[in-house]
Amino acid sequence: MHRALSTLVVYSLLSTPLFAATKEDTTSPALVPVETYPNASAPMPRFSVDASWPSLPDTWLLGQVSGLSIDKYDHVWILQRPNSLGKFDTGLAATPKTALCCEPAPHVIRFTPQGKVATAWGGASHAPTIDGVNQWPVNVHGLYVDPNDSVWIAGNGEDDHVVANFSFDGTFIKQFGERGKTAGNADKATLGNPSDVFYDPNADEVVISDGYINARMVSFNTNDKKAAHIWGAYGNKPTGPTRAGAFDQSQAAQPQAQGVDVENPLFGNIVHCVNQASDGLIYVCDRRNNRVQIFKREKNGDVAFEHNLEVAGATGGVGSATDVAFSPDETYLYVADMMNGRIWIYERESLTLLGSIGRNGRYPGQFTWLHSIDTDSDGNLYTTEVNTGRRVQKLVFEGIK
């Protein structure tokens, strides 16, 4: 990152308190219809895209936007990859300058509900160094903001076997795993390129989809460095293979050795997301097998298998299921589909498919490598894209129709 950005700890554009979701003077949203594909006559959530959201400083440019989370204040957090930008993107940051614009935006950006930048930070200066190895990921991947006002970040670059926890202003708190150390699916102390994070306040556990080198789910008690629970597909022991060597993005579309199998007894080679509903159901994206596996947190804290949800099962390429989100009342389940550029909408309790929205493309309401989704308290959907997509979009909730 450019030297001027590497020293940035907190970039604040607001004169309001840190956590206030204030009203601001803004122009009217530029609403654009989203292509919608109802599956039946049953009503389903409908959306338009606010093409004017968000607003960035004039010189900032986003790279691949891999992570997304909405906090309890309805502020929108994104995690993006400055390292995915090239020299022709960032001429303003070159020495000497080679263009009038632009410079890489910081890794972590928090937007107000109106789309204004509230705070931004990121990079090696925010993470500790252990045995000479800085713990900030080489390639950031997953982002989660928990109810206790802290931010969790996972990485899937070379040696990025760590999930790190920070305060809202980027102060390091703790981490699970350690960069450069991985020991397979059965190991209780290390990770293997974790993809996503969720904090379960009832169990006081950090639940991690450990899925680019390893192929498993793992949870840690927040005060313990050893795993409390480890499980694979269908809740079984994760006996599948780990990835040999470092993961790089070119491998995302390469066929996995076991092929695509929506009923595979093992997780595929990209376990991509985790999210949990208030009833204790845990949703896990097995992206390369085109499915979401659903588990239940039992009263004793153990995790048991519940459902295997097929998501566009015939999909090839980069696979379908990349992230899941819920409507505010948790009636509806949204599943992001990377290869097809769609968001599938289900009735959550019955898992009935109601329809889908979006398509592949580069205009508002279309997606290129759709990666992450989340919802705010008003039911609006937010999306992020990686590869050449490199943006965040706001899909405005228009009601159930």
C-alpha cells in the first residue's frame, strides 16, 4: 500500500459520534429495477438497486471486495483487497505520480446507512508480529462484525492461517490460529486458510468456516486457543483431503478432484461461508458442491446436521453457494450464487425456493463474481464482488409482492 495510506489508522469523515446512525442530507436514491425471477405464484421479497450508493473519497479506488457485514447500528462494513489493484489503477499513489487518480482505499471501510465513509483502516500496522511474522493476512477474505462491537477478519492467501479480532477503530484484540502454521483438518490449535467467521453469543464461541486449505468447520471458545468443536459435511469427522500448497485465485474455477456432488459425504475444497440464525441453525456454504449444509446448535452446545440444501446443483465453474443472509425477521433465506450471478430466495423454515434476483453483468443489480451478502434492519440487501467486479451494491427492499 502507498506510504500515505500505510500510516492511516482511522479515517473519519463524520463529525457525529462513532456509532450513531444519523440522518444526512443526501440526494435522492437512483433506483434501478433488479431482474427478478419468481419461481411460483407465492409472494417474495422484491428489490431495486440504489445506484448512487455508496460515496467514496474522490481519489479512493476499491479492489476486490471480499467481506461484508452489517453491524447493530446498521452501518455497513466491507473488507477489500488493495493488493488486487494494478499499477494502472493507482497512478496517484505511484512515485512519481503517473496519473491524476487513483489510490487504493484502506482494507476495512465502515459506511453509514446513507453510504458515507465513517472510518477506514487496515494493514500490517494493525496486527502483531509473532516470531518475525506479521499476522495481517496477505489476502483478506471474510469479515464479521459481532454484537460486542468488534471486527473479525479471515485470510486465504499464502500462509494466511489466521482469524484476527479488532476493535472498531482497528486496535488488535486477539486471534485464533497463526500465519504460517497449519496442521490439517483434525488439529485443534491451527487453521488452514479460513474463509468466514461468526460469533455465537449464546455459546460464546467463534465459529469459523476453515475452508481453503482445510475443509471443515471449527469453533473456539473466545477465551481458549483450542477448538471446542470440529466437524465436516453432515456433521461427521472431517476426513477429506486438505489442499496441497498455497491457494491462489486461479484455482477457484479448477474442477475439484472429487467432482461436483450435492450429496457428497465430504465438504468440497472451498468451504466458503458461515452464518447463524437466532434459532441456532448454522448455515455453511459448500461452494464447490453447490449446496448449503445446515446444522443445529444443541442445548449442550454440540452441533448436529439438519438439512442439505442444493443450490443450482448443475452449476460448474466457480460453483454456486458463496454466502447466506436472512431477512430481518428471518422468514427468508438469501443465498448468493457466484457463478450464476444470482441471489436465490427461500422461505427459511420450509426451504421452499421462491425465486431469484440478479444476473451476471456489470450494471446495477448485476454481479461479477458475487461474493458476500448481508441485510440491514430495514431488509435492504448489500452485496460485494471479487475478481473484476470490485464493488459493493445496495439493493433497496421494496416489500413482499
